[in-house]
Amino acid sequence: MSKAQAARGMRDFLPADVRRRQYVIGVIADVYERYGFEPLETPAVENLETLLGKYGEEGNQLIFKILKRGDQASSGEADLALRYDLTVPLARVVAEHRRQLPRFFKRYQVQPVWRADRPARGRFREFYQCDVDAVGSRAMTVEAELLGAASEVLVRLGFADFTIRLNHRQVLGAALATSGVPEALHGTTLVALDKLDKIGRDGVARELRSRGVPDKAAEPVLDLFTAAGPDMVSGDVVARLRGAVAGHQAGAQGLAELEEILALVGSTPAAGRVRIDPSLARGLSYYTGSIMEVVVSDLAGSLAGGGRYDGLIGMFLGEEVPACGISLGLERILVVMGERGMFPPEAARPPADVMVAIFDAAGVTDALALAATLRRGAGGAGLRVDVYPEPDKIGKQFKHAASRGMPFVALSGEAERAAGTVAVKDMTAGTQDAVARDKAAAFILAKFGEKLGTSRG
Amino acid sequence: MSKAQAARGMRDFLPADVRRRQYVIGVIADVYERYGFEPLETPAVENLETLLGKYGEEGNQLIFKILKRGDQASSGEADLALRYDLTVPLARVVAEHRRQLPRFFKRYQVQPVWRADRPARGRFREFYQCDVDAVGSRAMTVEAELLGAASEVLVRLGFADFTIRLNHRQVLGAALATSGVPEALHGTTLVALDKLDKIGRDGVARELRSRGVPDKAAEPVLDLFTAAGPDMVSGDVVARLRGAVAGHQAGAQGLAELEEILALVGSTPAAGRVRIDPSLARGLSYYTGSIMEVVVSDLAGSLAGGGRYDGLIGMFLGEEVPACGISLGLERILVVMGERGMFPPEAARPPADVMVAIFDAAGVTDALALAATLRRGAGGAGLRVDVYPEPDKIGKQFKHAASRGMPFVALSGEAERAAGTVAVKDMTAGTQDAVARDKAAAFILAKFGEKLGTSRG
């Protein structure tokens, strides 16, 4: 007997889970479509070399690798790997299909990714990402539209209290350079700084030392990162940063871009939510410009994160193509929505609107025909109809319908068949009516109209 | 520079592809919901032992295996594997979550599977399956409802000309037994017989010989498989099979079940489409009862296939739970629909309903605000709105909108901003109107009403 167990860190989604996930993904897709983003899907499996070297050393370790097949199977070597995020595949797609894609390509993508992380509460080895990216423009309109779209998603889902942290890799680079962190250590320094929330100032200081950053350079950087508390308003922060990047051209440009984004988001649903935060670093190595993160006050970690990566597509294409994107953390959003009771009634529904019971063996054909009639429905609207699969005690069939939350049971016994009627039981009200067979669908649909919003998604 | 190439046998789906796929999957999900099936999703990755030994020797070879990680990475061993079909994961789920699931569990599942097959025209290493299964009942109502649901999907998609081939593993078993094929060779014999379409009678005869089936036993089996041509009506076939299974209890029971299915489907959308076909074998080893396949006359291979597998869940649970299901071949359905021009207009749509052009640098904020207004729409209906990302020559922006098939372009230049209007260009008609800013969404929506069914999905 095989052990019946999902792989470690992987989850089955039973129907109620799937419906909640579909509800959230539906809202996300609807909003992103409204912003002119188009759907893209890429394979779960990529060539190993496509992924290696894109996520930094820690990322490389977490890639699931697939064994070579056929004659080479015994080598124990891998040539393929499971998708680790949706950004690198997008960069690969843009390079591979460049001629078929428009100059400005805006796509959203909702697919699972896999990471060989140690599973923990809320951390899985298979999880969905919902990414939205705009390829082809360096303009800050892109950042503003992305932040607007992501904000509209969160508002539509019922999040009222989120804040967007905004920073810029060039500003960070300038701050590191003027603090005396050698250029070659900028990447590793940012990875360490990204852990400030988790391991604190002393922890980051230790990690920076072990990564070879001199204390003398680390101190002013840590000051900058810890000074700007969450209460500091963006104007003060900009003034402070202006000092930190003074005389550094790329830094000054980055700061100007941050100010432009702040001005532009005023016309979008992100208005009033964006805060420049000099301590935002983001762990990924491919960011080159603006970086952003969406947080809610009572939750460690973020609901979304993203940034500009003008160099990544060039790693595949050989020619630089600017790009910027935001990834929504679907799993975290689902957890918070569950904990806060944010799912609307339509995110749950019974398996069917009506269950057709089977009176006796002679009535099986008739029950199937009744189900077909109810599914066709009335006036263009059809019902979702389940059929109890076999003749059984009627009490048992009603019990099954009740336990499954079926709003109605329809039954056509010998008497009903002779009279051309159907017995329709309203499982909520407990009432039962005899209805002409060809009127049964309309009768049930009308009853649904009366209890609008209760059970039919 | 990394090579920009999808892995061999794997495909990217660009927006137009995704929209066609979503259309078909939407129809499938809608119909299956109407039959009371609920959505299920399982992880792409399963424990290797969950999959091994379920698909026969040829199947085992085609499973993609995932390398162990961490300290064990250097061993070159695999402990995980990519999902090979949706049936074995369902069996695993039913065993693992038995107590949370209803006694009769009906689920549909639309997810990709992976097979390390040699890629060829129309054969991919990642492809979607659309499975619908009913767990918990031995009644033939299950088969009838499954065939009805799958038929309704195909009819709704526009397939008018399909036929359902129906057979039974117990009938096949009886035929093999009475022909003298030893019980232990039944499985391998069916795998060989399943190739009749591809390698012909002589090819199968050779393969049976090499698999150890005596010629004397193979001959009558091959006669039975080749005698019943597609023109034979089910009544004649039943009579012929009654002879073949005479005195074989399980075979007689199988034949009775086939007759019951034939009678029951008369009340479903599969009415008139089912044909008992003694030469249908199906390659998979886990089938125990009815087996079925949906074919269209001008297409080699099938659009769907399935059957009853009352033993598979028991391999995980230790206790037998009956089950039956049908898998639609999504990729093949898509290919045929494309070749036959079966996609309706709503399976294609432009990236947005309106593109907002950017008149000049001073107008960027205003353009974003205009986009927000249009997205909010009028009377509850919003527009899908793209914003050209940067100030550019107006001619170039219109050209971009035209090349992307945008139905409308909205523009707010200096004059329009002063007058509180928007210039709306109808890209199909070539007309341009000045519209009050707060009426622009309603104006465009009304124009969509006029050309109903052209561009808004």
C-alpha cells in the first residue's frame, strides 16, 4: 500500500479552498485587466541554466532540480528546474518572443512557484505568485500605474489599512558609496540589510562584518536604515536623503524618480498610501531602480513587493529592455483574509443548487432526465444540479443533501411521475411543494431570487 | 548571456493563447459545476512513491523525477516527482482526506501534468488535463452523468460530430480468458491491443508474441478486436459479446453494466452518441470496469478518455472505494478548435478597451487621472484602460494603439484640459468626438453597445 501523503510543504486545495482562491484570483485578474495588463503563462519547468545565477547564492540553493532522463538518468545530474519566481521566466519570454510582443508589453501572471525552503507555518514549497509587470518603458508612469493597480486590488479585496514603502536602488547605492561600502559589496550588503526586521541592528552588523564590510562603513548605513521610523513623513525623508546622496549623480537621479512617483500616484488608487522609506532594501539581486513593498500594520512581512529591473531581460537578450513589476503574495493575502473574516458570501458555495434524489430503481432514468431539465433551467439561467448516484433510503438521501449544504432537493417518485410533477423541498425553510415538472426550474430560481445573496455565487 | 529558450517540449502561452485556453476551460468548468462537480487542486509535485507502480512500466519511465536537496543533493537520487496525471493524485487525496470528504465526492480538476515523452507535433512534455471524477458509488448513474457532462462540454464548445466508444474491462477479461490468455498476461495483452490503431493487427500480433501470449490465444482475441467495425450497431455488438463472455460471470456482469449505461445515457446529452466497441482497450493499468473514449471521425486519437477504477484508491487507503472518471484532452481540443475556426469572438479581445494617450510631459498626471475615471466607468460598468507610458509623438501613440487593436483612444491635451473635455477617437470608424470629461466613460460604453459583440469580451 502506498503512503497517502502529499509531499512535504505542498498542499491539496479541497473545494472550499479552491473557491476562496478563485475568488481572490478573480478580483486580481479583473483589476489587472482593467489596467490594460494581459495574461501570460509560462511552463512550470525551465532549463536549469535559465534560473541559475539570477536569484543570488541563497536563491540558487532553493531551486528544485529535475533529473536527466533516458540514457542519462543514471548520471544523477539535473538539466531542468522548477520555476522559482515569475520574473525570470518573463524576462526569458520577452527575449525569446521579442518580435511577437509589442514594444510596451504589460502582462499579469498567476501561477505557482516552487522553493526548496524548510517548510514552516505559512511557508510552503509550492505557492502562487500574482505578478504584474510592464516591459519597455523607463517612465515613472509605469511605477505609478503598477502601484495604482496593486492598491486597487487590495482595496477591492477589503484591505483598508495598507501602506506602500518605496525606495530606490540608486539611492541605496549612493548611500552605500558615500558611507564607504566598496561597490563589489553593495549586493551582499543589501541582502544583509533586508534582514533588519528579522535579526535587528546588531544581527545585521554582525552579518555585514562577516561579509567583509568594514565597521566604519557599516555604521552610517545602519544609522540611515534605523533612523527613519515609520512616523517620518516623506518630505522629511526626502530632505534627509538629499543630504545622503549629495554629489552622487545616480543617487540624485534615483531620488528625483522617487519624488516623481510620489507626485504621480496622487492620481491613482495608491494616493496617500506611499511613503519613502530609506530602510527598504529588498533581497533580490536583479533590482536596479525603484523598489516597493506593501505592508499592513499588524502583519510581519509584506503583502506585495516589487521594483524595477532594467538589466534582467538584457541577461537573456543581450540588449537592455527596461521593466518594472509588483508581485502580490497570494498565500499571505489568503491567510489574512481568512483570519479577518474578509471573504464575501460568494467565495463559498454549496456543491450544487439542487440535489435530485432517486426514489427507486425504476426512477433512475427519470431522475437523470429531471436533472437535465433543471440544468437547462428557465429564461437563460440554469441550475447547478447534483444527482444522488443510487437508489437508497430517502431519509439517507436528504441527510446527505443537508450535510452537503444543498439548498434544494427535487424528488420524482411514482406519484409525481404519474401526475407530471416534482416535489421540491426547500432545505433552509423546511417547506415542500409539488410543482409542475416543466415549471420546477423557474420555481427554484424564483426562490433563489427571494433569498438573494445567500447561496448562489 | 543565458540562452532565452523555453525547455524542450514546454510552451509559453502568450496573451492570445491564454485567452483561448481560458475560454475553453471556462466552458468546461461551467458545465462541470452544473453537474454538481466541485473544483480540486493538488500540488504539481508528489512523493515519487505515490506515482511509481501506478501507470505500468512504460509510464514509470516517463515520470520527471526531482533531485533530493540539501545534504543529500550530491547523492543524485530523487524522492519527488512531477504529477503524471490527475487520477492518481485524486486517489491519494481521497485516501488522505477521507474524513473531510463526503461519501460521494464529485470533483473536477484542470491542471497541467508532465511526461518525459519525446516531444513531437502536438505532443508536449507539459500539458493540461481536465478531469472529472465521481468517487464512492458503483452505480452506472455515475457513468451516465459523466458521459452526459463530457458530451455537454463538447456540444457547448461546438463539436457536433463526436462518438463515444464504450467497453468494459470485465468483458475484455472474459474475452481474453475464454480465448486462453493466461490471467497474468491480461494487463500486458491490453497494453498491446491498445496500439491496434497505430501498429495494426500484424504489429499487435508480433507484440503479443514477444510478450509471451501464445498465438493460439492471440488469434481469437484479435478476431474479436478487428471484427467489430465502426458501422456495427450496438445491438449486434451486444449479441456478439454475449457469445464471447458466455459462462464467465464477471464478463456477463460487465456486459449487463454496458447495457445499463446505454439505457441511462438516453436521458443525458450523450444520448445517441454511445457505441459499444469491443476493440476499445485503453492503455492504463488501473481500470477495472467500464472504459470510454470520445472520438471525432476526422481525427486520429481521442478527445477524451476514461473509465472506472475501483481498485486505485484502495492502493492508498487499504479499503476499496469505487471511482470513475473522464479526462478531456484540452490540448487536442484546442488544436481542433483552432483548425476548424471554432473559437467565438469572445475568446479574443484587445489588451484594453481604451488607450489614454499622453499629450506632453505636463499632461502625465492628468492622463493617469483620466484613466482612473474611465476605469471607474459609468452605471456600474467600467472600462479596461491602458495608458501610453511616456510623452511621445501623438502619431506614434495612435500607431501603437492601432497595432494593438485598441478600439478607442482618449486624449486630453492642453485645449481639452482647459475646456474640461476629452477627445475620444473611435479607431474602427475613424471618427473623433469632444466629450465632457465626466461623460467620456458613458460615451465609450454607449459606442460599445452600438457595435455589440465586436470587441468587448
